[in-house]
Amino acid sequence: MKNSGVTLTELAVVVAIIGIVIIAVGFSFQGWAARYNVEKQIKEMHTDLMEAKAKAMSKSRVYFISLAAGQYIVYEDTDPAPDGNGVLTTASDTVRLTKSLDTSYPITWDGAATVEFNTRGLAAGGEQTICSNTTADADYNCIVISDSRINLGQLTTFIPSGGVCGTANCIQK
């Protein structure tokens, strides 16, 4: 008599292999998701900085980006009317954008708490760097803001691993 079917041992081996594959894929997905989220947040900041720079040039107005631990706010200098005075007055300048940051992927920076774009779209205050404060190895995890350019980059050493948020640690791409 010939029995066809699956033995309990064969079934246990298949279930074990499937379990190992699911665990491996799960760990891979977690790393991929962290890299994606860091890169997404940095690219959104880059886009908002570029838009503020373009608006400053097109409207001939000073734009400010106020950086805080959990958010950043884009202001248009409108106080006093009509063209502002080049000084950030948070109570009376026009808020153009408020964006909350994902606290799972904190951001640090090495410059002043405010980035300023003058009426010609040039950044004031020298070179500044905005970095992701995580160990997620994203393709883009830092931004370098110079007088005339805003570049995405990748950190050579992660901030939590002893790296410093600065232009020397951010390879611009």
C-alpha cells in the first residue's frame, strides 16, 4: 500500500523555513522603512527651503525659516507693510508654512535657529547644515545651505555614532 501525503516532519521543516524567511524580510523591511522616512523628511525640508528661496526672489521679500526641535515654520517678511524690514517678527510676519517633523527621526543643525533668504534669494549667516540625528543609512540625510545653494547630501558619520552635524561630515551630492 502506497501512502501519498506529507509527513509531520516535512511539514515542520517547511513551516520553519517560512518562519525564518518572514523574520529576515521583517528586519529588512524595518531598515528600509527607516531609511525611506529619513530621506523623505530631508527631501521635504529641501523642497520647502528651495521654495522659500524662490519666493524670496520672485516677491523681492525676505523669507525666514525658523527651525525648532519638532517643527519648522516659513515666514514671509511683511511687517511693517508693505515690504517688511528684514527682521523676523514672529507675531506679525506672515506664516507661509508650518511643518511638523517626525520625532522618530530627529533633526539637528549647526547654524542659527533661523535660516534667512534675502530679496535676491541668497542665504544670510554663512554656511549651515541640517542633519538627521539617526543611524538610518539613507541616501540623503543632510542638507547644506550656503549663500547661493541648497544641496542634499549624505553623512559620513552618523550623529548618534559620534559624528557632528556640519559641512565636513556631509558629502554633498
